[in-house]
Amino acid sequence: MEAEQNIAMALSYYEECANDYGDPDKTRAIDAVNRLLSDDFVMYYNSESDEQARRGRETHKQFLLRHTQSFPGERWTIDFAVADHETVACQWHIRATDAKTGNPIDLRAADFFGVRDGRLAALRRFLDFRDLDKQRTPR
């Protein structure tokens, strides 16, 4: 049962925290972050070290606000997810618009969540920043 609950928690993260619902304050996302993430939540990109990681639930709230400002209209879909009692792996797809250039963004990547005490405690995000930068380049 834990694996299914962990997948449901990760899917809630994308649905409630990542998607843009047109609320610049991301009130729904902030409420979900408080419910889903541990106080000491940590986020890593690709091969970042512990020293490079972004730490804390409050830091992640700010990340979500900046992300939606940079990519308005973002819509996240999950291609698949697998889990056990302490990890959830998801392949995802985001469609959005780059706020600076107006270019469409269409990107796939993968996340690995660490789960502890019924909350998401860590996020390791693996994405190709070169592809993202290419899509953001003014045309």
C-alpha cells in the first residue's frame, strides 16, 4: 500500500504545486507544499552535490513562484510513475510558454522523490538544460 500512497503524493505535487492555475501567489500550491513536503525538503538538479542543493520547504515555495513567473501556463503531465516504500520515480512532460521570449516550451524529464514519514523529503530532478535553453532562445 505504501507504494501506491507515495505515487499519489507525487502526483498531487505535480497537480497542485507545479501546474499554473492563473494564481500569481500560487495559494493552492503553497497550501499543498505545506501538506506534502517535509520541513527539511531538499531539491537537487542532475548531479548537484549536497552543498549545491536547494534546502527547505520555504525555499521550494519561492522556487515554485519563480518557476510559474518564468513559464506561465505551465501544464505538467506524468507519463509514468513507479514507487516503493521510500522512493517515487516519475517521467514527466511540461508544456508552457517562456515569459521572456513567448516561445513554447515542450520538455520531458524525470524526477526521483525521497519519501520520509509520509512526506516528500527530497527531489532529484534530471533534465536536459541544453534542450530547455534551446527552446528559450529568441527566434
